[in-house]
Amino acid sequence: MEMAKRADEAGGVNIRPAVHVVELGRRIELQSMDPLFHNITIGLYEQQPKPGVIEYFVHSYSGIPDTDERLARVVTIMLELGGMARAGNDPQRLCFTCGEVHKLACRRLFVAACKVKLGVVSEPMPLEVSDKTTGRNIKVIREDKATYRVTADGLDEGRAQRIGAIGRGLSRLAQMELIGEDAARVRFTCGTPHDELVGLLLPRALNLRAAMREQEEAMSRGLLVAPSAQKS
């Protein structure tokens, strides 16, 4: 839990500081400097408003005008790119309709949403991507509600191994379950389809090492800074 405190004075006489507590929950991802909006810091928080219910909250301590609008745009992009839903009436709160956490995928979705420039239409990414390693188009086919199969045309033994590597990449990035020894099939344990998340993560699954390195760098960028340090 993180807190924001406000001290007041009345009539020139110091009074006991009034404390405003913002229950943010646990911060799971951070955009330390938002280049698209005055380099403010934006955090993604995991909350549990009641047992068995997980929600995510996008928040910034910045006092710069229009910060709320910027946060609302990040949330809107997450809804569009990741197939999430709004949680209640708060424009900064969202969740997965399946009720599961999907924490790693949500973190990557948040980072991607922070990078979408103003005026750019954010649409779900296709379940197909060009793979420079094999020179083929990699496709992901949903076989049932939650199971996906990675495939490509004209597979030989080497390319089949590549398909398995991509399947393992998806399983790591989205915390999906691997099915079969060839690792070409993966499944969301929630039993719910998440085509938008698979499309978002597929290009990153082509190079798992780079994706994991990007994640480690993001985690080491620092902590949230005070509002006074975020003013431009």
C-alpha cells in the first residue's frame, strides 16, 4: 500500500496534518517517465477489493493538469489492445472478465499501452506475424475456447523446433499451460479465450530472451517519485 499525505494550516496556526490515504494495492509495473505526457510516472497496481476478485488500477501521483485524461487513455488502450473490461465506474480501473489474474500479460499490456501515441488508433493485433528466423508467417489458431496452436506452412524438422520455441515463449509471457511434447499448443488455464493477449504477445514470443530482458530492465528503472519531482 502506498500513501499520499496532505498537511494543512489554518489561520497561521499549525494544526495536525490531515492524512489522505490512497489504497493503491501492490504495484506490479511502472512507466517511470512517460515521454508522451510530461515525463510523469505511471504505475499499474493489483488490487483485491474482495476475496476472489482481482482488479487493476492505473495511477499517477502527478499534479500536472490533464493527468487524469492521460491515465484514462492508457486504460482505454488496454481495453482495446488486451480485451479487458472496466471494473465499475472508475475510469482508471479494469479487470479480466474471466476473473483470473493474468498478471504477466497485463504488465506487458500496460507497457504497450503507454507507448501508443496520441491520435493512433489502437486495435487488437492479428494472430499472425512474420518470422525472420524461418522466413515464414507464423500463425496461431484457436482450437477451442482457451487452447491455441502455433503453426506455419511448409514445416520441416528445423522449423518445427522453431514452432515449439514460439509456443514456449507464449507460455512464459502469458503464463499459459503447455500441451504436448512439441510445445506447439498452449492453453489459458482460466478456460476463456484471450485472442487479444495472444496477438499482443506473439511478436515478443519470437524472441523470448529479448522480451524477458526488456521486462528485467523495466523492473529496474526505479521507484515512484514524489509529485513535486514530476512537475514540468
